Amino acid sequence: MQTPNLPTILALRPAWNKGRIVGQKRPLKPKQVWAIRVRLELAENHRDLALFNLAIDSKLRGCDLVKLRVVDVMASGLIKERPSVLQSKTQKPVRFEISDGTRASLDKWMQDPLMVGSKYLWPGRFHERLHISTRQYARIVRDWVISIGLEASACGTHSMRRTKVKQLYKKTGNLRVVQLLLGHTKMDSTVRYLSVELEDALAIAEAIEI
């Protein structure tokens, strides 16, 4: 029995990733971190400066970063040195450090009139939205990246999460430390996250003499 040829069904809209750079977003380099930081300081954008600094230090996913509450990072009027946050994805706590520079930017942001009576660290602009959304955070990151002349599609919110651990891995080669800081349950996830290749593994092995 001969099967009749059916008409070709065309997509009503183009693929979401057409013309876009997909995959892992590269972390920021130290000079790029400082370039963004200086621009935010000059613009006296206290919220974005505190958000940027904490995003780098905390290494949290965007969904966890935007939901941070004031009590998560502050106690008795002082910024905590090592807060602990429950991750939405794994439902496991992860601790992170807050550097002196980040602590100073958070202190200044806390004094802003927008923070009066706010439960969340990054309050939303509308009453029905208690904190900024992950989409809004992504737009903020895109503005940071564009401000220093980088391609917007090359970096994203995960660039903030990967920036500090990438430098740590380059200096120490210690994957276990990176795994703990990122809150990964499996080492394989950390290896993929850092894009650790065979050459990296061989370079680490060559540096060890027995």
C-alpha cells in the first residue's frame, strides 16, 4: 500500500536560539570585574554595585540571589561575614564569604530610602512583586556587560556565578573546594561547570612530583 505524501508543516515562528550564542556563558575576567565596578561607583548606583559585588562573592544562582532577604546577610545591624543560604535547586544549604568591599557596598545600599521596611535585599518596584525577578536580573547583567564593550550574548547571570570560582580553580586546581563553594552534589557537575578539559587535568598532574 502506497503512503501518500503529506504536506510539509512549516514552523509558525523561528527557533528561540536562532542567531544567538547558546551554551555556557563565559566568566568575567578580573579586569572586566573592575571595569564594571568602577562604572557603577562613578554612577553612584548603590543597588547595582551591591548586587554585582554580592553576585560575584556569593556564587549563587540567579534564582537564589534575587530572593535574598535582609536577614540572610545582616544580623544585629551588621553584615554577616559568612552567610548560609538554602539553594532552591538542591534544597541544601551553601555558605559563602562576603568580602570587605562587598560589605561596604551593602552597608551603603541598606541606607537607601528604598530599603526602609524592605524584607528583601533587592526589592521590586511594584507592590505585587516583593523582589526583582530573574528576568530583571538578567537584564541588569546584560547592561553591565554592554557598558564595558562586551557582546551581550557572550555573558549572562551564570557568568557572575562562575567568575570567582574560575579564578580560584586557575590558582589552586582544587576542584573539591570549587564544588563546595558552588554547592554541587556531584564532582562531575563541577567539572562540566568549569569546562575542565584533559589539558587542564594534565597540567595539574604535571605540577605534582612524587
